[in-house]
Amino acid sequence: MRARSKRAGRLDEAAARETCLRLLEKRPRAAAELRQRLSETGFARNVIETVLTNLEQVGLVDDEEFARLWVAQRTAYGAGRHKLRWELRRKGVHDNLIRRLVDEAIDDDTELQQALDLAQRKLRGQSVEAPALLRLRRFLLGRGYGFGTVEGVMRRLASQEDLSDAC
């Protein structure tokens, strides 16, 4: 009976490893994401931890690398720091790691310029009137830019509009 349970454990580990590898083929994932998926599938906690430890040791699961890639991809999409932090927390990445990687990637000036570029693209061809500015403000907040950053963008857009009216 004991030999049978060891064999079943190895089969469970192989199945859990295969599940992880299939998930990792689609995109990088945080360890917590994989842990949750394996748990939902019904694998035992000890099997999950063994498989994840092995995958971490060979470098297939690395929360820091996952978070670094996530920040780069989502920043290119136009996501602000607040949204990045929220998304990484939902993925199960540790708060200290999130703070460090997001702060390394985006400082205040970079975020302001990124939000301004996004706002200018969004407004291209539209008149800059109150309803459009209100929609733009909601859009930028939805992308995860902080209130201070959004207000900075609004001030810059207003000053640009004042300059174009003067010409």
C-alpha cells in the first residue's frame, strides 16, 4: 500500500508539473498564480509546493522576472503606477518587490510624460472642451495614473491650449 501512495504522489507531481508547463507556455506567471490554479485543479498542497519549488530552482518560475516583464509590457500599453501595483498584487507578487520594480521603472517625471503623451494621442483631432477633458481625466485615472499626475496633465494641456489660442 505504501509503494502505491509513493507512485500516486509521483504521478500527481508529474501531472501538476505538466499543468504548470502548459500555463507557462502561454505567458510568464507568478508563483501565486500557479499555486492557485493547481489548488483549483485539486492537487494536494504538498504536491503543489514540491512542483513550484522545483520550477523555481530551474528558473521557470521567478516572481521578480515575471514582475519585471509585466511592468515593461503594461508600461508600454500606458498603464500608470497605481494600476501596475494593483495588477501585480492581484497576481500574488510580494509588495516589497512590487514597490521596488515599479519605482525603478517609472519615476514622477516619466509617469507625467507618459500620461501627457497618452492624453495628447487620445485628444488628437478633438476640440479641448470641458466634456472631452472630463472623459480624458476619467480615462487617465482608469489607466492607473494618480490624481497628481492627472492634474499635472490637465494643467499642461490647458497651458498648451492657451498658447495655441494666442497665436
